[in-house]
Amino acid sequence: MPGLGGSGRIVGLDTARGVAIFGMIATHIYPLLTGTGAGAVTPTWVGMTFTGVSSALFVVLAGVGLSLLTRNTAHPGRSRVQLSMRALILIFIGLLLGHAGSNVAIILVHYGVLFLVAMWFITMSRKVLTITAISWIVVAPWVHGLFTRFMHVQAGGTSVYVENWRLWTSPTLLDVLTQPLLTLWDVLFTGYYPVISFLGYILVGMAIGRANLRRLVTAAGLFVTGAVIYVASRGLGAWFLSDDAFAYRVAHATGYDVAELDALAATGAQIDTNLIMGAPQWFGLAVPHSGAPLDMYSTAGAALAAIGLFLMLTRSTVMQVVLLPITATGMIALTAYTAHVILTGLWPRTWPSMVVIGDPVWDDIWLMLIVHWVLVAVLGMVVYFLKVRGPLESLLRNASRVTAKT
């Protein structure tokens, strides 16, 4: 069996990346909420585990990889040219996937733009980069919220800004050609993964990438620190929602029953926080994908904890073998993600984000989820045992090499 740690790869990072891919697939397919005939609504295991966390983990790991890729560079300018080529390819793939009809909030366009911005931080020292990363992840959600509130006024009303200043779909090539300014605004401020806030994730990842990730103490520190941040942030959000007055304000603004609010807030399913973004109560929410401070802190913490956990687990050869399908998937993350989006477009889900217990559609749900998971795992295993790179990973690498020679 080929060595997992070959070519200087850190196995735990590939495993964590694989978990991010499996998690995003699950959130795209599996209902985030379930209910009973009596009307009670509760989060599903996917809603409680992966929502908001998978995409955050994916972007934080991008930052880690960016640091590992450039940490010993003697030519920052050349590195930035290579990174620019990678970013443009990612953006192009993302725009193409926007036409796949998958109804997935595709992250690749934002991912590529994040690379274009983050590459200007590669020359920072570890200390300065760490301070910058912490400052950005802490402050950016507040700035984003206040800026959004300001734009509500400038646009002529909250609903006007919310409805008309974003695409409400994944960006496509057609959007770039027909409404370039709106597409840019969507990617930077109002879309599913706004760069203004998500840059904090990639900077945190870059700071992590400057540490010695092969040391047990580093992995343990990431796990403990991340777990504490996650529990504290989600706990604070739950504490705010336990206040009746606060909960009623949120329920009134979002149009949902107070009795359902805990489940909706835990998963981000069916609840739209755009109308209250920047309002006082928004800053106390930890709703996934709301972009609120507690959401950003909790998901960043979960990403740190996941990275630390898998760095520790994969120190064991036995665990490396057990986790091999996930690790192999992580080694072809871009190819796996693209295959999943295309398959989702060809075979779309037909159920809502809340499915009642006992509904026959659960059989279809599990079938689709297992097929997607098996598909990406098999792709990863084939590539792994052939000792090659994934097709899209090879494209990025070869494009970088060609750019470096010109």
C-alpha cells in the first residue's frame, strides 16, 4: 500500500479535508431538520454536526495549504503569480458549475477570490500573521454586520437591499457577463460565502500552517482551543435565545414560531437572518451561515478542533488505515467536490430541508447520500492506489508550473 505520508504530505490534513467534503455532501443532500406528526421540530445529526462547519473547515484548510505551499518561497512575486493562476482556474470551474443546476451553494468562486486576496499575506511573519488572522476573524463579522445595516439605509430599505443586492444563486459565467458588478458585490459582501468575513477563515488557516503540525502538542493545542471556542460561542448563542424577549424579537423578524427557533437556529435551516443582519439581536445569534460573530467564531473553533483531532488520530498507523477512504477523498478534494456537484445536478434532491420521521422519502435520502459518499471515496481510492493526482488537482499543479516557467 502506498505510504500515506509520502511527498511530505501531512496525513491528518488530508483526512480533515475529506471530512469537510463528506460533510458538505451531507448538508446538500440530507435534511437538516426532522419532525413528528405532533409538529415538534428537531435537528438531524447532519444539521447538528456539519452545517456551517464543513465549509468553514474547507476554507481554513485552504489557508493551511496556502502556508505550506509558500512557507519556504524565496520569490514571493513568482508565488503570487502561481497562486493567481490557481485562483483563476478555481473561479472558472466554480462559474461553470453554477450552470450545473445542482441548487448547491457552490463555494469555488469565493474560494478562488479568497486566494487572490490571501496571497498578499504570505510574506508576513508567523507572529504578525497570527495577530492579523485573529483580529480579522474577530472584527470582520462586526464590520460586515454594521456595513450591511448601513447599506440597508443607502439602498432604500432592508428588503430592497436583501432582495436586489445579491444573486441568490451560485455565480455563473452568464452572471459575470450580464451583471458583473452585482456578481462582484455578491461574492464580496452578500453571497453565500462573503469574502469580507470568510477571509478570516483562510487567514486562521495560514497561521496554523506556520506551526509545526507534526508535533503532538500542536495538534492537542488546536483541538482544545477550537473545542473551547466552539462550545463557548454556541453556548452563548443558546443562552441569548433562552431569553424570551430576545427570542421573540428574532422570531418576529424572521417570521417563525418561537417554539421552533432553537432547532432552526442550531441548523440554519429555513431561517433567513438577512433581514436582521446588523440589528442588535443578530449579533447574539450563532445561526450557521448567518455570518454573525458567534457563528463565525463557533465554526472557526470547530475547524481548529477538527484539524487538531485528525492530526492526533492519524499519528497512529492503524487509524491511518481505518480512515483511508476519507483521507484519499481529501487528497482529491476539488475533483470530489466537482463530481458531487455535477451528480447533484443530474440527480437532484426532491425533498425539503425538514422531513417528518417515518416518511418513505428517507429511503431515497439515504440512497442518494450513500451513492455520493461512495462515489467520492472510490475516486479517491483509485487515485491513491494509482499513485497519481486527481484530474483537477493535476490541472492546478500543471498550470502553476507553466506559469512559473513563463
